[in-house]
Amino acid sequence: MPRAAGSTIGRSRRPAFAMLLVIAAVIIASFGVVAIQSTSFGQAAAGREVLAKVRATWAARAGIETAIARIEFETENPESSDAFRLLDDLTADARGELASATFLVQTSVGKSTADGPADAHAKLNINAVTRDQLLAIEPFMSEDVADSILDWIDTDDDTRELGAELGYYQSMPYPYLPRNGAMRSIGEMELVAGVDPEDVRGEDWNLNGVLDDSEDDGDASWPPDDADGVLDAGWSGVLTAVSVDGGAAPSGEPRLDLTATTAAELATRIEATSDQAQVVLDHVGANADAALTDFITSSLSQLANRLITQPDQRRRVQALSDEQLGLLLDETTPSADPSAAAVPGKLNINTCDATTIELLPDIDSTLADSIIAERSGRVEGFTSIIQLLDVPGMSRQQLAGMYEIFCVRSNVYVVNCKGRDAQTGLEVEMSAVIDRSAVPVVIRDLSIR
């Protein structure tokens, strides 16, 4: 009997143990299913995020391409009577919708954020500024920083009185070489001796020219800002390194090279007589350092008589009218060397901030106020630099100085575009520097954030 009882107990335990195994298997299987589902959900979420990023990226790229198309079209089909037409059209193209995404091009202008790209020529080019201009920029530079910037840009190793050259940079804990050439970006200023990045960037820590949320929230996030709804961009709000001079004339035609043209071609281009055109070419041909400003400060008779040696050979040549002189300044160049390095761009008198004009030590306060007042009264802006003669108190000698500083037509635009996925709200920011000094236009820099 005891053996029979033991056998019964053994048999009763086997089903219970089997049941435990089944339950354990079910639990393990459940965990496996949950793990697989979690992995699947994670992969699906990751896939959706990747897809959203792709849509936002292509939307941002669409905004860039839209701007490129507009710039190319209006470069080949210019409107010489309206200095603002290209910017107005770029502003109209600043917002767009795709099937599942949108794009928005914006920049900060003064105290507000506006649709459209930034005009690089609305700022002074760091590669063309003078020491006096640097010292007038706010926040004010010290003399040692101004000298060091100029030493960084010039091609020699001669140190200015308070500047820094090769020896200084080689003595650093991590030595490097100064550029000894044109700066390629405004952020490069931070490599210069004595430069504080906060002076360069201000609140615009990513140098995108737009007041981002993180730049308008006080101390909640980097960078420090005063949360006043206005972008304080430091020196980057006044200086640029990407503007370029030259390019096509306002007519859309290549500029006429005065060293390689005929009197007949020049006469047709500037609506002058053959005698007037010949004096222009004779002056340029006889003077290796001839400049277009020569025709602002001197009459054609004066220039013609400088070329003769006998008093009885003196002659009188009809002076260029303001319209003819304007065409000469706008449509020609005293030389066109294709191998020459790019020339830093001038300041666009139509788009630069009034405070930038007021800061220029080359212009006294009275003349600066007159220029700003005249500009305010021109709905279509200055379409030729010769129109600055309409500014009260402007002399031809002063105009020659203005010609070296100002332009009325910009070549380079900075397009900062945000693409946004409509389903998730995910954003991708893309920035491009577009140069139309040649056609087709050139994307000189492209970054994605």
C-alpha cells in the first residue's frame, strides 16, 4: 500500500509541473511579443522621424532653389528703373507649400524679422574696410583689435603698431597660421588676436541672421540675450565677408572693358559722341592707374588736355551729361582681368541700415542725414550712383568718394530657409550664400542645421 500511495502522489505532481512549464513558456512568449512590438514601434517611429526629416530637408531645399531661380531670371532680365524689384520678388517667393511640407525664408532686419533673404551688400565687407571704419563700428573695437584684423587680412608679415602677425599665432599653445588674405566668413574673425566671440556674434550665436527662439528667451538657454524681441547681432550685424563686386551691368550686359573696346562701341553703350568716347579711351590707355572716378572729378576737356604737350593743341570736348556719366560708371570697367581675385563688395546705398551710413567716418553727419532723407523719398531707390548728385550738398569730389564705398546693385544674397514637415512639425534649417556676379549663379556656401 505505501508504494501504491507514493506512485499516486508522483503522478499527481507531474501535471502541476507541466502546467508551470506551460505558464512560464506563455510568460516568456508574451515578453518576447512585447519586446518585438516595442522594437517594431520604435523602428516605425524612427522611420517616421527619418521620413519627416527628409520631407523637411527637401522643403528647405525647395526654398533655396526658388530663390536661385528668381535671382537667375532677374539677373538675365533686369529692371534698371527699380532698385528693389529683385528683393520684392524674393520676398514674394519666401513662403511655399509642398504636398506634405512648407518652407519659409526669413531674415532679421533692424528691429523686426522679415520674409525674404538677407542682402549681403547691406553690410560692410570686412575685407575692404579701413581702420577708421573698424573703429567706428559698435560695439566699439579697440585699436589693437582693429590693427590685428587688418594684419590678418593683408598679405605681408609686417605687424602694425598694435596688431599681430605670424609670430603671435605661432606662440599660441595650439599654433596656427594667420590667413594673410581675405576672410572667408565673418566667424573667421574669432581667430584674430584679441577678438571676443561675443562681440562678433552678439545674440546671433549661430550666425544665421535670424532671431531664433533660443536667442530671445533671456537666460533660459544659450546664448545670453535680453529677450526684447530684437536681434543684437554684434559685429556680424554690420560686417560681412561674402559680398562681391563686379558682375553684369544694370542693363544685364557684361561690363564694357575700356582697355579692349572701340570708341564706336563705347559711344553706343553710354550714348556719347565719338569724340567723347575717344577721350575716355585715350585717358584709360595713357594711365595705368586710371579709374572711373577720374571722370567724376574732371571734365573730358581737362582729361584730354593733360595728354598734350603743346599749348596750341589744347582742345575743348563736350562734357559728359549726368546721364552719360551714369552709364559710364554703371556699364563699363577700366579693366577686366578674368584671373584677378574677387573684389570685396560695396555697401548697397538702398538696403543698408541708416545707422551704418551714420557710422561711416568718411561721411560727415550732415551729409549722412541728407543721403538718408533723399533715399527715403525715392520709392524705387537709387538706380545709379550718379543720382547721389541729387543729395543736397553733394559735390562731385564727394561723389567720387561715395563711388568707392557705395553701390546700387547687389550680387550676393544669404538665403536662410526653414523647411517644416506638415505631419510632425519637424524643422530643418538650410542656409545658402548665392552669388550672381556670374551666370549661372554660384552657391558659395551651403549649410544645414
